[in-house]
Amino acid sequence: MTIDEAKTALREQALAARGKLASTASDAPRLMAENFLAHVPLAHGAIVSAYVAIGDEADPAPLMHALRRRGHKIALPRVAGKGKPLAFHLCEAGAKLVPGPFGLLQPAADWPQADPDVLAVPLLAFDKNGNRLGYGAGFYDRTLDDLRARHKILAVGYAFSGQEVEHVPHHEGDEKLDWIVTERYARRFE
């Protein structure tokens, strides 16, 4: 089995498993936010990118609210085009997002852009080495590669603890996570 075939098989399993996890973890968004705030190092005034959860993704909305209360700016990703890194735009509380590709809600292209210092990254699965399995379009891999070439950034996987698997198949170009935050723990990868 090739790496791509292994990723496809794991995506199917991970999607089904995540649906079950989300339905049984009503406190998870609050607990994830608490773990993030307690463990992930944030410089004063850091810009943090999160995302608007779709379906049964781990929801960072409580984290965004808490970060704003602490004086951090929130940036949300916008799909800038096929094969391109994500663009990040500052997002004020209550701002009206616009429909984007893949059923996403995202900032409008004319909102102020900002390079985040920390990214809360959605995922389907992760392993003990910081490998992340996404949806397969490569947006976060391209984005992390681009941002890491320009400045120091922390990539924080945001997931249910049950999304951890023994091994995530990966290519050389797949970007690793610096942290994982779940409802049960926060772990830094070396």
C-alpha cells in the first residue's frame, strides 16, 4: 500500500471515529480551550489563528472568546486558491463570515490580513510524533511551510484525544505539529 493509499484509508476511519467522539464529548470545546490556555506559550499580544469548525471538528470557538478577552487578536484562514497557502485575516468578534469552498465559512478577501504567531489546526488524526492527517488538499502543509520560512510559528493541532493513532502515514513535505491540544491533555512535540 502506498502512503497516499494509507492516508486515504486512515481518513475514512478517522472521519467515522471523530463523529462518535464529538457526539459524546459535550464539554470538550471548553476543556480544549482551558488546556490550550494553560499550556501553549503565547507572547503578549500574539495573533492566534483558529478556524470555524465544520461538522464534528473540534470547536475552537470557546478558545477564540477566551483569547480575545486576554487581548489577543484572532485571525481566520481564507482559502486563497487551489494549490496556494491559506491567507489569514483579522476577525473581530461577531464579524459576518462569507461562504467559501468546501462548505467553509471564512473572512472576506478585503478584511485586514495578518500573519499569525500561533495556528490552531484542525485535523482528522495525529500521532505521538506530531504527524497530522488532514483532509488531503494540503492547505495547512503549504501554509505552515510558507509561514515557517518567514518567521517562527507554532502549529497546534486541535482535536479530541481519541483522534490519536499509532502512526500517521506521511511524506517528507508533510508539516509536523509543534503541539497537540485535546480535551484531556496538551502535549508538546520535540
